[in-house]
Amino acid sequence: MLWVKALHIVFMVTWFAGLFYLPRLFVYHAMAQDAQGIERLRVMERKLYYGIMTPGAVLTIVFGVWLWLSWFRDAGAWLHAKLAVVLLLIGYHAWCGKLLMDFRLDRNTRSHVWYRWFNEVPVLILLAVVVLVVVKPF
């Protein structure tokens, strides 16, 4: 079961790496002026979202469910709170996908400053997850 836990953590780190980097690419994309730079950012965003973030998210969830069913079935309120935070994270991931589509279709209406703030959301979510798992406040 420790292998499952280790893989859950590895894929969670992979997922968060993408969640930290994709909004940063959005910042650069919102500021870009030249067609070549914009196209390069589109390719980077697409590969990051579909090649790293989404597989990382799916595998994090798969191994997390495996842990829940095998090890943490009666874990208590901290796990329910963590699952609620994970649902927020899934929503953030989906929102990133929508923003990716907006950039792909040249429909972005947000400034680079908005994306700088948007980039801070996963930090707060990660902090909540780590506190819930390590401290288990309830």
C-alpha cells in the first residue's frame, strides 16, 4: 500500500507543477504581441494541459481513490474536508482548460494582471490539502 501512496504523491506533484506553470504561461500569452510567440505559447499550453496536467490529475485521483478504499475508509472529517478541497482543485483544473480554449480561439478578455492573481489559487489549495493531511485538524 505504500507504493500506492507514493504514486499518489508523485502524480499529485506532477499535477500541481502543471497547475503552477500553466497560469504563468497565460500571463505571458496575455502580454504577447507577436504571432510567433503567441503560437509557441499555444503549443506549450496545450502540451502542458493535455500531456502533463490532465494525466497527473487522473492518476492522482485514481491512486487517491485506491487509498481511500483500501486504507482510509474510516478516516474521519479531515478526509471529507480534503475531498472537498480536491473537488475545488478539479474545478480549477477545468477552468484552466476553459481559459486554454479561450486563448486557442483568440477569445481571451483578461489581462496579464488577472492571470497573475489566478496563478495564486493553487498555492492556497495546496496549503489547505497539506494542512488537512498532516495536521488532521478534525
